[in-house]
Amino acid sequence: MKKLISFFFIFCFNSLAFCQTTSIYTFESEELQDVRTLQIHLPSGYEKDSISNYPLTIVLDADYLFDLYVGNAKLLEYADRAPKQIIVGVRMKNTRNKDASFNKINSKLTLDSKKFMLFIKDELVPFIEGDYRTSPFITIVGSGITANLITYFLKDKNPIFNAYICLNPTFNQDINQQMISYNLTNLKEIDNTYYFYMNSTEQIGSKKHANITVFNRFLQSLKVPNFNIRYDYLENSPNPISAMGEAIPRALSKVFELYAGISEKEFDTKIKMLPPLDAITYLENKYIEIDYLFGTNIGIRETDVYAIEKLIINKENGDYLNIFGKMILKLYPKSPLGNYYLGLYYETGKKNRKALKQYRIGYGKMDPSNPNSDKFYENVQRMLRKE
């Protein structure tokens, strides 16, 4: 059966200097025996770039969550804190109560909810992955009872989603026992990374808030290294709606923390005490993972290079500058930084001719309009004076 049965419209809009594309489709589901409306957001440059892949995000409750999520995703993308994403909004049928309902006595999903989960896992995700260039990293977003629904995907031996964003969640009363039955500690045996985000505010009701708080304590007690949990209590939010507006960027910052440049906290907790070779390996692995998970070959940010530069230069007489430069050249051969560090390595060892060669190669890679090109050429001039 052809699942994509009609195409309504495509429109472009400019915001923050981007041209984004959002398409509205109707999708015929064999699992649901019903038609669902999808909103599909493609990032700027998608049509022009036929190589790059993008992380996929599924947003439930699309009627009110889709635009809110897309807007925040664009802001973090603009700030270089998150990658571009393919975002698919799913409009719920007959209100979300049918698609995400559960038995309030035993917390089991209804038949309609089970079918809706199969629709997402077995139809929607394969359709998007088949028709669009997606990376391996997949996020799902829900609010209220749809936030509760997405927790059931963690039951799978190899969960299909990497990140679970639960906004103002209405968790079932047995959520802790549900998670115990999933034996989430087994996730540490999987070569993958998972994120679980939830927020709360007293404005959603004292009973719901208490349930979320207890659930958070349980999750934090699991201590699974690759299952990253963040809980935000948004004390000053005047209502649940404003809480969601505040929670989404917080969730995105956590889910895509690997993508962002090295922060002061990341440096102090993960890099500062590393020996030079381990610091180089850390930086190399960070960008290899960014490329793999998010399909984004952004090149090593200069700020990240400079963040570990002192570790390389000041420790062990700069002996690892050679490895540092070669690592950068291996990952990004068009970058002049690799040649710069090789030149500095040779200059430190008084091998001026080799240093001059590397500085010249690096300078040749630079655009003359680059404000740093003159400073780079000073290295060439310095070596010429030593010849």
C-alpha cells in the first residue's frame, strides 16, 4: 500500500538568516488503518547538499509542540549548540487520549496506544529513514500522557530512540516498576548513547510533580554510564505552557551536549588532567562521534583546538605537537591548523627548514581575506629570518 497518499503544500520562511522547508503530508498507516497528518521540517541547505545526513526528531502533539520545538532547534543551531535536524511532527488523532492512553489501574497501554507505538516504530521511522538522509541519532518528544507513552519504547532490547524528551509528563503510577522491568542497566552493554530528559513545575499539579520527583530519584540511582538523565524543576514558571517553552532548549542542550564546543565545565571535568596524548585522543573522538551520530562533518572548531593547545605545548616540552598536527591533518586535511602545529613542533626542535615548509603549506591553504592570514604569514617570515 502506498503510504504517502497526498502532498498538500511546501513553504519556505526566513528566520535567523535560514531558509527552512516545512512540508505537510498525509500518511496512510496500515497499522492504524487510518490516515495521519505529518509535518516534516528539513533544515536549510538540505536540497543543495546531497551528502550530509541529519539527526531525526519525532515530535508528538504536533498541533502545538511542532513549531515550538522547531523554533528552539533553529536557535540552538544558530548558536552552534545543536546540529541541524530533520523534524517530523505527528498530529494526534481524536486528541492524544486515544493514541497515548493507558489503563489507570494497572498502567498498561491500551490496544490503540500499542498500535500507535507500532505505527511510529515500524512505519513512520522506516519511511523517514528511507526517503530522507537521516543519521543514526533519533529523538522523540512528548508532553503530558504522550511523554508517558514514549517511555515504553525503552522496553526494547535495543531501543530505537537515542533521546527521550518528556515535557510536563503525566507518568503512570507504576512508572518506577515499569522501568525496573525493562532492566535499563543492560543499556551499558550497548555501544550507543541515550538521553532522558524531563521537567516539572508545581503548576502541573502536586500529585504529578511528586510522581516525577520520585521517578527522577529512581533514574538517578541506576548509574548507567551511557544513559544520561536530566531533570529540571522549573520553579519560576507561571504555568505549564511557559514551563515547556523553557524546558525545550534545556532538553536540546543536554541531548546535543556532545555537538557543542568544549565548555569550561567539559574542559575542567574531562580534559584538564589528561596527559597530552589522551587529550588529543579525546578531541579526535569527539569529532568522529559528531560526524557519525549527527552526520555533520563540521571540522574541528578552532576554539576546541585552542582549548587543549596549552596541554600539548606546556607538557613534556611540546613533544606531542607532532601527533597533534597529524591528527588535525588526518581529520581535516584542508585546515591550516595541522600544518601550524607541525611547524611549531619542528621550530621547537630547531628544525627550521621543516618548520618553514609546514608554515608555508598552511599559509597556502588560507583565504587571503581571512583576518588571521597575516598572523600566519608571520610564522613564514620568522623562519625565513632564521635561514
